[in-house]
Amino acid sequence: MITENTKRQLEVVDWDFSVHLPGLTKSIHWYPGTYPSDLPATLIQALSKIDELVVDPYGGVGTTGLEAIRQARKAWLLETNPIGCLAAYAAGGMVLLKTIDSHLVSLVFDHLKLRLKTLSGESDIQPLLDEDFSLSADIDNIMQDVVSPSPGVFLENYLNDSCDDLLSDWFEDDSLKKVMKLNNLNNWKLNSSFLGVIVKAMVSSILRACSSQNKSWGHIADNVKPKLLIRKDVFGTASRWLTRFETMLKKTEVTTLTPKQLNGTRLTISLHNWGDQDSPSNVPEQPGVLLVTSPPYAGAIDYTLAQRLSLYIFGFADADVSRMCQKEIGARRKRFLSTSHTDWANQLSDALKSQLSYLTKPGHAVFVLPHKDAGRDIGTQALTDCLIDSNWSKVIEIDRSIRQVRARQSWTSIKRETIHIFGN
């Protein structure tokens, strides 16, 4: 259970994070409804130790996991959206690589940038590999020992033929051709599955900016196609993405791992929907000591539909997207159903029963949920009842305000949240 000293420290934290903490990670992929890295960073530092496992059952693009890896913890992220898994794997893998050897990170970006210049016609110079580092073999050998699934196995999920007919409604012809050129890994000549994952994450991340529908994620989720198709600077957008990613990693402060700490998986990504009967894939051997998550909020966001362009380019047709939506907890499109909030609360509670089985005792579970004023208190109560029935008790409850720059659309904006910390 949490100590009184730690409890007092948590009570005086500025949970609004009006001034961001230095050295934290940032997302490499646009995604609606994420929370600031400051939040999991603070909780992980206070409630876990180096080499312990931190779990996020609604992993999104990996915000919790990146902060766990940065602080030399192990991370297990579970996410129902393939695009969230992709972003978390790419970013988490690179943060992990920095904890092993920051020089390798620089080599990766130098290699990818030169490949991109060759692809775009800016350069005809073939990339030269560092004499003591073969990207075609060494990078994958390093990652397959510390990340699960291995890069090769993970990449297979994103190699299906794209749905060109569906994408053509969203992109100007020349822009779409360039996007497709980037998405074809044969053009990159990488011979490295992990670098292939980074390329796929880059392509997915820039799709929204390279499309002709830039108003909001809500327009994409609602299938509002652009009336005018506009040519975009695809290669320039890709180049800027690589630069932002590299800059983020340079500014990220990590705890360097020792050789002994590399004997086993440190980052696990599981594509999993808690509504399925099957257990998650590739479950870590050690139990988690800390769960940190922000479950989907009832009627707030359509996470699956917001990523429809990325799903299309990785071969998911409308029928596939529709099936994924049916299983989505708390989706915005369900908000008009009279039972939507009750269904959401029950789904969260049922999922939590499974999630708790992967945690050890003593341990902590932290949930960031809508403030009671947001009209979704039924979900908080369902989770609380489930935890109490499972012999967990509430340690602390803290309100925080959401910076409204992060919630521009009034119909999805929840202005306040509550952090609920439980212990067993």
C-alpha cells in the first residue's frame, strides 16, 4: 500500500501541469483524447520501481508505456486499435533503443532520412551503413530480445494491400501516389523489420495532413469527404515527421540500461479487445505492480473511425472497420442509445475483472476518468465497486483540469477529470 509520505507528495502535485515537466516523451502519431505524459510520468515514478512492470490496458499510442520505458520500467500496453499499437511499438521501441545506446538512435534517423531523400529524388546517394552497425541485422537482433512481439512478427500486421479505392476519395491523385510510394517498403530497401515499423508509423501519422480533409478528426470519423482535392507536400511532410521524432528523442531524458537488464522483454504490445473471450496475446511473465490508464469516455470519441485513413492504407476495408467499431467501448457514435452509459460502465467493469488478474500484490491501479460533473459518474462507480469487491481500496482521489487547447471541439470536450488511485 502507498506510504503516507508518497501520498502527501502526490497531494501537492500540480496535476493540471500548467508547466510541463522536462525530459518527457511526446506522441509521434495524432490521436484523439490522449492525456499528457506528465501524468503517467509522475505516477510511475511514485508508485513503481526500476524493472517493475507497468500496465496500461487501454494503451492508445503508448503514452504510459513510453514513460515507463524512459524510467527503466517494463511496460505492457494493450490496445484494440491497430493504429495505436503501431505508434506505441515504433515510439516505444525507439525510446527503448535510446536506453540501450543513444548512438543507435542517431544511426536509425540518418539512415531513414537518406532513404527518404533517395525516394523523393533529392539524392541518388545510397545510404552508407556504419561499419560497426548493420541496420539489416543488428537492429532487429537487438529489438527482438527486448520487445514482444518481435519486429518481424509485428510488421506482418501492416503489410496487406491498401484499399486504394477508398483512399482515392480523400487524397489528390499525385499526393496519393507519393503516399503509396512511401508505404511500399520495397522502395526503402531497408532489410530491417523494425525500421519498417517506423516507416509504417510515419505513413500512418502523416495521412491526415496529406489528405484533403484537415478540418478535424471528427470529420474523418463521420466520413465527411473533402469537396476539393488539394495536392500536398507528401515527402516534405514525411521529412518533417522524422525530424520531429528525432528531436523528441533527443530531448527525452532516459535511464540507461545495464547489460543485465537486457536479458528479457521490456516492452510488450498486445492487440486486444477486452470484449473478446480470448486472453491477450504475449502476456509478460512477470505480473504488473502498477496499472495506469485512462479508459475511453462514454460518448466522447470514435477512436476506430478517427483512424479510418490509416486503416484503409493497411488493408482494412469498410466492413473490417465496422466490425472493429462494434466492439469499441464507449464510442461516440453510440451516444444516442438510451443504454449507452450503462453499457459503457458494464463493459469497463467486466474488463477490469480480467485486468486485475495480471497485477500483483501489493500493487496500485490508477484510473483517469471524467469528473462527476461530466455526467459519466456511472462508469466511475462501476469500476470502484469492482475494485472493492476484489479487495482493493481507494487511496486518493484528485481532480484536474484539462487544458482546452487539447480539446478544441466543444462537443467532445470534457473540462475536468479525476485521478483515482487504488491499492491492494
